[in-house]
Amino acid sequence: MIINKHVMRSTNEKQVLQQVINEGPISRSQISRNLSLNKVTVSDIYNQLLRAQFIKEIGCGASTKNGGRKPVMAELNVNYGFVASIDLSPDSVKLMYSRLNGKILHFQSFKTTDMTLTDVIDLIEDQLRNVDDYGTVHGLMGVAIALDGIIYENKILKTPIKCLAHFDLAKYLRDKLRIPVMLEKKANLTAIFERDFHNNEIFDNVVSVVIRDEIHAGIVADSRLYSGHEGEAGEVGTALMEDRHAENHLESANDCASEKFLWTKLKAIKHVDRLDLTTVKHDYVNHDPAVTKVFDDFIYYLSKVVANVSTAFAPDVVVLNTSVLEILPQLLTDIRETTAKMSSPSRQVPIVATKNVQSAALLGGASEIIHQALGLESLKMHFS
């Protein structure tokens, strides 16, 4: 087999940078050992990264047991640049700026209920164009935009945001700002968040089930995002389910296991237009029969969704992303037990609640655009 030297060099450069990001502070000799590359090659790449300001030296580490010279330690230069991630919804724009190590620099939220699509896009462009450089060398290096719908090859094929489907938003902003712009489904980015933002656990196969007005799943398989045919993977809310109370009656998962279903049912039994979540929690904890029945149905149908994705994708973990579990975390135990009854006894997939309901998609977007900005799309990066 003939190996292209330029390809090999590029691969080595990426792996050295990955080592500095994931294992830093780290010395050249440790990088050489970790990658099984000779010290001359590592030193050459290391010095190149240092000159380009991708990395920085931060002093000396401890000497070896045999004594000798203390190694110089290096880490990612977080002041090289920064990225933006945007959560775009029909009624709001959430904007986050992050350093290249995933640390949040700034967050803003804008209500857009009464704004036209043109005004919303102008707002985004204006914010990105006039952002502070935060003392970085290269300023804003890329933008990730998260939205519900179907995204394929960085184009919007379907979205609940009026008039946005088939508008080439990525190209429009890229041409205006002259930086990379990436579009992705929110659920997919929550799965990226679960893959990358863990201090101890590393998930190579994860399904993130996002429960809002609809139910969507983000799927990471063998550490890579799985999008399916033309970006359609993960639309689990459209799957039909048998009504547990009416024989031969089918409903979509969106109509019986979404937050919208839950809140609508609770409003109906309480005869209110607006829910007091403190009262709902009190009624559930105190076993109010009507409230308990609504939650019981929610748990049953959501558990069916979880059991199905667990069987279909055999992930290391299923992560539930819903505000319901923030209000009533004890529901997670019921969901686990109900799912276990519906699943194969040979393997019970762990089910956990996300650690970040509100910002998972934004942080997942930050990770994706950081990977792209540093040219490390095919390599893992771990953030705190």
C-alpha cells in the first residue's frame, strides 16, 4: 500500500493538536509516546503549531524519576479565536459565544415573536458582525445554527420556522461574514453535547431524546453523528403507537408523549389556560388521582419511545432532554422501570437525564464548529 506523505503529515498534525487539546498540559515527549511517533516528527509539528499560535507553552512539568531536565508543557491557546452557536426557534434567538475549549464567553437571548424572518436574519447578522473579539488573535472563527426540522448537506429542507425552508441560510451568512457557517438539527447537537461534554464518561454510542412540543432523537454511532437518508434520522415523534385506553386506535408519539401533550392534558383537568408548575408538582407528589393518571400515561408512552430507540440503536446510553425531569426528577426512576419491562431482558440500556436541558444544543453546536474551525472534524475532542 502506498501512503501519500502529505496525507500522513496532515494526519499527524491533527493528532498532535488533538493530544494537546484533550491531554494538555502535555509535553512533546508524552505526545510522542501517546501517538507512537518519533520525537523529531512531533517536535517539528509542535513548533509549527506554536508559531501559528494554535498552542502555547505554560511552563515546566515535573521531571522523571531518573531526574534530568523538566519537560516544557503546552496546552491549547484559547485566545486563538472563538466560535458562535445559535439556537433558532419560531419565537426566539439564543446566541452563545464560546472559546475553543468549549468554555462559554457570553450568552444572549432575543424574543422574535413579532419579527419577520428578514428582521430575524438581520438581527443575527448584526450581532455576529459587530461582536467583540474578546482579546483573541483571529476573532470569530465560525458559526453553528441549531434548529428543528430536516437539515441535509447544510441546507434546510423542513422547519417549523415560516419561510425558512429551502432558504440557503448557511450560504447567505457565510457570504456576508466570510466565516464557516454550519446548520444542524437541535436533537443532533444535543447528542454531540452528550458525546463531548463529560468529565469522566465517554459515550461513543448515544441517543439523545429531546422532548418538547415534538419528540426528536439525536444519534451518535461509533462517535459519529448519524443523520440517515437526507437527514431524516431521529424523527421518532412521528412513529405511531397503540392507544393503551382505546383498542385499534393509533396515535403518534408526538400526540401522547411530548411535553405539549402533557401540559395540554394537565391544563384540561385543572381547567386553566396557564399551569402553575409548583401546584402540579405538589399534586403529583401527593398522589392527586387525575394528575397521577396524566403522568402515568406520559411515562408509559415515553418509555415505549425509549425502548424502541434502545432496541434499534443499542446505544451505550439513552439521554432524556426534557424540562419535565427538571420539575419532577423522580419520574426518571419510573421511566427506567417501565422501559425495562418493555425491553429485552438480555441488555438494559442505561437511561439518564441530561445535565443541561437549556443549553445542550448550543454547546453541541459549539463543539461541532470548533472541530471544523480547527480542522479536526474526524477526531474526538473532550470538553468540561
